[in-house]
Amino acid sequence: MTDDRIDILSADALSEQRALADELYAFAGRWGIELGWHYILDLMWILTELGPLHEGMTVLDAGAGFGVMQWWLAEHGVDVVSVDKVSRAELSVRFYNRYAIRGLRSEDLLPRTTLAMQRLGAGDIPGASRAFASLLVSQLTPKAAGSVTIYNQDLSQLDAITDGTIDAIVAVSALEHNTMEAFPGVYDELMRVLKPGGVLLATVGASGGEDWYHEASSGWCYSEATLRRLYHLSPEAPSNYDQHDVLFEKIKGSDELRVKLAPFYHRMSNSGMPGGVWDPQYQPVGVRKVKATR
């Protein structure tokens, strides 16, 4: 038996897990985070697979960017290691009032006083001083039970993280942005930091035929055979790829996903859905990989 699995995601989850979907929509809206067209399905699948969240649990958010997953996990008591090669050193001060945030290394995050002064425009506004910024920052009292540790680093070089110290790893539509040649190094590094028995949960793009590259999202869409190879899944690991076409039709026919298409799709001509025209080109899929205990 194996806990490894491949799950092509279904639009049915929106009705089957209505409460969770609504909570995630509201949470993202509270922070002004616009979700990619399938991200609500990605988030729901990952959170369901993670199971009960608890204080003291350590989760690495791989390719976190400025996304919602890290904040949701911290909101529920998890200590998050937020990794992305895009720098978050100037993370908005507004997050500090809710979450305990630090940089894994000194260069990963600017001091909060510096951030506050930048937001105040201390160089331009008379009376805005370092003392005032320090006073402002001193009023920021984190309220969420969890924490977020920022690590601005490529996923293939997690040198600052010790072997086997992460309880679980999540990746929301992130790992497919690696080249086929670079992915094995990323996978090996993620497995290195994951505890034995820990789980990697990644959502990526699925292809019902051959692997292909989606230019607009700069990401690969994978065949079942490629996913099994890249994530070292055994032939016995269950998969629902035989339902790819049926589930893809449900995605394309989802009124909810169409209506809730984020505004940035309407603003951007290279977003994958220019002008906000609903036209999914691929099917999201979740990969569950458990690290062996011996």
C-alpha cells in the first residue's frame, strides 16, 4: 500500500466543500489577493489533504510568492517557511499586524522600522521620523497563532534549512514553472528537508496526452507518466487520469469559476484568458507524495 496519489481536481469540490470554498474566497478578499482561475480548487485540495492543522506544525510553502496559502496556514496556528526566488524583503507592513513574520536570514526581510518609514514616505513628509516609525511598529501586535518565516531562495538550494525538519510541504501551482531538467534538483531538495513520513502536496497542470508548455502561465502541463517519473510514484499509486476529459469538461462548464475569474485576467493581455474570456487551456491536478520512513 502507498499514500502516494494523483488527483485530477474536480469542479464538484466547489459544491461538495461549499463552506471551505466560501471561507477561502472571503480570506483572499480580505487581503486583496486575486486568485488564479483554478487556485480555489488547488487550495481546497491541498488543505483537505493536509488534514487538521495545529500549533507547532511546520509547513514549507514552496513557491509561496505573495499568495494566500501561507497566511491561511499561519491563521490556523501553523509555522510556515515561505520560500520563493522572488524577493519578499519589502513585504507590506499590514501583514505584521496580524502575523509574526521574520526573515530566515538577515537579508530575507527588511527591518520593520525601515518598512514603516518607506510606507510613511519619511524622506518626503516633514515630521515623519525614525522615532515615529519605531513607535508605529511597536503597536503591531501579531494576533494569529502561527508564524511566517520568509526565505527568498530558489527551491533547488534550500541551504538554510536542516535535513528532515519540515512536517509537510505545499506547492500551489508553482513547481510546474521549473524546467524538466531542473525539476529533479528541486524535488531532491524538498525531499531532503521533509521529515520521514511527511507529505509533499503539489498542484500543477495536467495534460491528457503529451507534456506541453503553457506559454501564458510559463508552466508545464504533465502527462500521468511524467508525473509518476518526476515525483517517484510507484505504478501502484492511484490516479484518476482516466477521468481527465470528463473532469476537464466540468472545469470548462463551471459557472462559478467563470464568474469569479479574477480582475487581473481582464486587465492583462497575456494572462492566458485575454480580456477575461473564460477559456481554460488545461486541467489542474494534485500530486501527493509521502517521504519514506526508512
